[in-house]
Amino acid sequence: MPIVNTHLHINPFSSNCFFYNDYNLKQFLHEMDTAGISIALPSLNPKLDIFRCPSDCSISCPKCESINNNMENCSDCTYSKKHRTAIVQSNNFLSIYCKTCNTIIYTGIDPVRKYNIELLKRTQSLRFKIKPFVFLSICNSTIQQEINFFEHNFANEFVGYKLHPWTNQASVKELHLSTKLPFLIHTGTRSLESTENALIFAKNHPKNQVVIAHAAQLFPQYLEEIANMPNVFIDCCPSTFMFKHQESSFGNHMCLDSPLDIYNIALRYVGANKILFGTDSPWGNSKDELKVICTLNITEKDRNKILFENAYDLFSL
């Protein structure tokens, strides 16, 4: 049986990421082969060094170094300030600045371009089983330029675009983009990354397929809306990670007994036709996520839809 992993992140370089820096192409391929994944659709690890303020005090804190997810400093950190970078428009360019200390870190074209190119080049010989997303920084002055660049220079080498509002500290709801390719959008419980914003994006792009990541935080009103939007789908990964971190993943509106509940609630609202399999590796992993899918009390027909059929149709695999 084929298995398509539609949501995971890798670092194409040997460094350059401040979280899960060691989850590289070699490690990803080992996980893929061990778990029996047939096709994977990776995007870049969003925790790129370019999105980290050089003045972030956790850089020099040995405790923070090992736990620094979302740039939150540890409780014992000698320095109390947490540095958060954001993307803003700067004439015809993009600027990355620190919201904490107001430092301008970068100004120019989308700095993620070189990382996307490296990912595409390093996986080119494996295109029969690795079909990446291009990661786009959310900035009106550069984002369409990046779409045009990759569709002109790397046509048929990638499946769509990944947007990560929280990493960029920028909303997707005001974007109006010209492309025929699908989008995968990170969502979460905070306002900038809300499912509400992602659904506004989907309504602004009715001809594009849009995948809402992380089960739309299992908000019933959004799942009901997704069920009635022909161009919108969801993934439920990483279910094991989200189950362990329920409050940060779902807020206070949900109390789950196991990772199975995430899929069962999603299935109840949107059905198997709208759910894609993913792992969100390295935050999740293939072994654990496949175990959840295989344990679900659903028909083989619905299991196949989630594991590969929906992805085949959506991404024309």
C-alpha cells in the first residue's frame, strides 16, 4: 500500500537552523525508508537562522540551546528578554527585524530562496519519491516575485507552496497570489497563525487547493466550514506531539484521551475525503503517526484515502 507524507520539514544544509538542526536529508531518507513511506512532500525547516535575532540571549544559554522552540527562553535563563523577529515590507524588498530590540537583521529579496533552491537541487535525483514544497516568506513586496521565479526556473520540480505565519510574524489573510499550485498553511492558536486567517486566504484563492495544517486546532466552527469548502483540506499531524501538548496545540477548548481523538474528531466533521497524512517531522515521526492511523477504527477505504489517495488527487502525483 502506498503512503504519502504530505507534511514534514528538513534542513538541506549541515547547519543554518536553530532547532532540529540535525534533521537533514540523510536522516529524513532513513526515516522514510524505515517506515515504508512511498512519497514525501518536504518543506524547509522553518527555524532558519535568518529568522533569529543575533541579540537573542538564548544563543549563549546552554539550557536554551537544547529547548529553543519558537524562540522561547528557558525559565532559568540569565537574560529575561525573548527576541522575536518579524517580516515587514521595505519598498520593493523584504526586511527582517527584531520586535524586541528593533534591530534590522536583513533587507533584500526573500532570503529563503537559496534554501529552497538547495532543497530542490539536493532532492532532484530522488524526484520519483521526494517532491518538495517551496517555502515562501509572507511579504507582499516579494512573495509573488518568488512564485514567478520558482515557476519559471523550477517548473514541475515542486508540488506547491508552504506558508508559515508564526515564523514570519505575518498574516496570510491579505494575500492575493497568482498561481495554480496548492498551498500548505501552518496554523495554530495564536492570532497571526489562526485557522480563521487561513480560511480567509482560501476564500481569496478559490481556484487553489489549500491544506490547513494541524487539524485546524479542532475548532468545530472551522471544521464545519472546511467541510463545505471544496478547495480546503486538513492534516492532523503531528497527532502524538499535539496530544502531549494539548493546551498549546488546541487551547482550553479540547480535552483528549489519546492521539486517536484528533483524527476521530476531524473525521466526524470533515470526513476522510478531506484529510491528508503527514508527520510534521521532526516534531513528529513516521512510526508514531502511522501507528495512530493504523489503530483508527475506520474502513480500509477511508484509511487509503488518508494515507495516499487524497494526496494523489490533490497534488497530481
